[in-house]
Amino acid sequence: MLHTCYIHCIYKAQLNPFSRLCHFYCRQPSKGNQISFGNFSCTMQRLHWGNRITNTVTATFRQCSTFEVGKKVTLTRRFSEEDLKDFAKLTGDYNPIHLDDKVALSTGIFVGRVVHGALINGFISGILGTKLPGPGTIAFSQEMRFPKPLYIDEEMTAEVTIAAIKRKFLECNISCFVKLSSKVVMSGTATVIKV
């Protein structure tokens, strides 16, 4: 179901170019310059009233009602040694249990280098933002657990399932596991907003 809403902004150009007053309301679509992206489209009309610039933006987006409880996306991924090095470089997380086999083995807990939990969660972020719910998804909250370690080059299966729909919020169940050994490496929930 598609809804069309308008954001009406008045810019006080002479007093303060960054000051604006916005009103949000819904009505029928109007003509204008239209930009589309995924499930989102935008129509903008620009009018000059003396020292005021008025922008009327028409935003068309997919409501949460277009999604169904139980809808699921499943993807697989293997993280390589280079993936872990790149992630460490980007985040500054050079914990040797992720980068040094000897250190990981010396813990007596791990049998090799462990994939960063945040890297696994980043893969989930990619699913939420591009697959389900898809483009325009905004994260609201997350709760994650890491019961077992994921090792380099292990094939991980990630599942995201819509568990509940509450107005503009989608609650998703998340499970990441290794099929070969049936071990769960990450599980939890995410609440997102789909615009």
C-alpha cells in the first residue's frame, strides 16, 4: 500500500538561511520534479515568496503493512583472513584472537582465529538495508548474543525473519549459524523503521 505525504518547509533566507519551519501532512500527489529510489520517491516544488523560499516535498513510501509476519531472507557468507584484517583496520579492533592463531589457541577456548562479532552483525545490517526490509531501512534497536565462535572460512548462514509489525516498526528475528555443525554463532532481534 502506497501513501503520499508532504513536508512543507519555509526557509527564512534573509534572517537565517538554515532556519526552517516544517509541517508534515498527507494528501494526493501533485506534479513536480520526481526522484525515485527503491520503494521511495520524492517530488519537490520550489517557490519564492519575497524573502522566503518554500519547498514542498512529496515523499511516497512503502508502509509496513506491505510486509508480512514470517517473511524471511537467507544468505550465506564466508569471512576470509583479509576480511578480518580489513575490519580491524577500519574499526581499530586489533584484538589478537581475531588476527593471531597462536593467541587464539592459547586461550584454551578457541581452535583458531575468531571472526569479529561486529563483522557478523555488519553482514546482518547489509541484509536489513538491502534485502529485508530493504532500501530505506533505519535501525532503531538491536539485541545480539554470540553463543559460539565463528572461525575464518567457515560458511555461515544468516536468516532474517519478520516476527512482528507494530505500526511503523518491524521486529525481526536474526539467526546466524553454521549448517555443517549446527552451531549458532549469533542470534537476536532487531527493531527497524522502514521509510
